[in-house]
Amino acid sequence: MEIPQELIKRLLKAKHVVVMTGAGVSAESGIKTFRDPDGLWAKLNPAQLASVNGFMANPELVWEWYQHRREIINESKPNPGHYAIAEMEKLFPKFSLITQNVDRLHQQAGSSKVWELHGNIIDNRCFTCSEPYTKEIDLNDKSLPSCPKCGGMIRPSVVWFGEMLPQKVLEYAEVASKDCDVFLSVGTSAEVYPAAGLPLLAKSYGAYVVEVNPNRTSITQTADLHLQGPSGVVLPKVLEELRHA
């Protein structure tokens, strides 16, 4: 794959680079995306498993599913795309990593500051008072875990369908998108808002927008550059070009 020199020139001049990642980056580590034909939603109803109503109706089922997902994540490792992004953090005066992924593989790869738009699947908190819950969860116990502070039910710290994104994270993502010189949209279908609007926001404020994805998406035509391929192939090549520039 040829990396256009225009991108390298832009990156060399950039004072602020934003990378936004989606499920495609995690898929390269073996974590299936929700939208694949054989993906996580193929046989299950999202409303039953990732919504407040679903949790209230059947918390045992929701917890079984999330514990299963955690087992998959615990067996997964960061891939070359994760490591390339962590390396990029060191190259620019300002670097912002915004992710829709909940698996914390970016942190495992060495990224020091990750803005998690959809929360994460590793932590737990109280449904009622939001107090963090740090004890191990054992589904073999006779009852589901409850908050030691208020007695409320414990839930995963992910953003469910119908819930608002974390306000502080969303505000930072919007400010960073307006401020950056180069915006890379990596491994995201660009279908879930408000995250899908961030590359368009960046472009409207003058950023050079690059899409890294094996497939065409809804922002492909809008992006200044589409690099077709998985992040683990494309991003190491971008890094190599930067080192030799």
C-alpha cells in the first residue's frame, strides 16, 4: 500500500492530531463487531441486553451476557493497530484518542489518555448512585451484586442504548475535533451518532480527514483520504513513512 505524501506532509506539520476508533480495530483482535452477520447482535436482541429496560426486566440474563463478553476480551490482545496508535501519541505536540470501543485494549497497548465515548466493559458501578464497584462479580452467588453504599443494583460501566454519552467525554471530543489539524477515523462504520458526526465536525473546521477502513462507509466520500485496509496494516505503514520523512 502506498501512503500518499500529502498525508505525511500534513502529519509532519500537525500541532494536534485526533484519532477516533471503532469496533473494526477491536475486530482485528478477535472481538466481533455488532454489525457483522455473525456478530454479537446476530442472534440476540440489543434491547434485551444493552438497555435500561432490558436490565430491569432481566438483570441475570444481562449479567450472563456481559460476563461472557468479558471472557472474550480477557483472552484478546492488542493488535498492531493499537500499538501504532499508542506510538503516534508520542509524535505530535497534542494527540487525542477518542474511542467507541469498551474493551480497554488501547490502554493495554500503551495509550496513556483515552477518551471512552461509550464507557467500558471492565468497570462496574451502581445503577442508582453511580458509586464504583470494585469487587469481583461471581454469577454463582445466590444473588446479584448490590451497592454497599445505597443497596442499588450493580451494572457494567458501559453506555446502553437510549442513554446519554458521558458529557465530559463528548464535550472534549467535540472541542478536539474543532481544534485538530488532522483527524483519523479508524475502523468505525460511522453510523452511530454523535460519534459519527465528529469527522464531519473536524472537516467543517478545516481539519484534513482521513478514513482507515477495509470498507467504504457513510463518510468515505466526505473524507479527504480513504486508506483501504485494516488499522494493523495501514497505521504501521503511516508510522514508517513518518520516521523516514
